[in-house]
Amino acid sequence: MNLFSVLKGSVSFVGYCSISQEHIENKNTLPSLKKGLLNPLTGNTIKDHKIVDQVNINYAKDYSIIKDLRVLINKWTYLDL
């Protein structure tokens, strides 16, 4: 199901981290992205908003397709294809 959503363009493979659906404290200052199926913290149990926000800032600031591919390769087992 998720693969079809990516192919359709409604979501991406990798996106920002969020603790809850509404959370992304810096969403007004970060570039807009579609919701991702995975994120740099997928599989971690971090609940600290400040850490998550810092990871999102670093993800946006240092974005590269190579880093997205690393997330996809390292965390592909979390995909519900």
C-alpha cells in the first residue's frame, strides 16, 4: 500500500521526524516536505521534542539524496510495502 502512495506522489520515502502527527515545532522555518514513510529516527524511541527538532533542522540543512538512500537502506525493514 505504501509503495503505491509513494509512486502516486502523496508521500515520500523519507521525511521529517515527528513524535506525534501535529509535532514539527519548526515547521514554519523548515522547507516543506511531504510526509515520509521513514525518517532519520525511524526505529528509535526518542520522545524529546528538542532532539527531534534538532534532527529535523540538521536533516533539512544537510539534505542530500545520498543521506535519503542511507536512511532507506538502513531502515527498509520498517516499510509496510
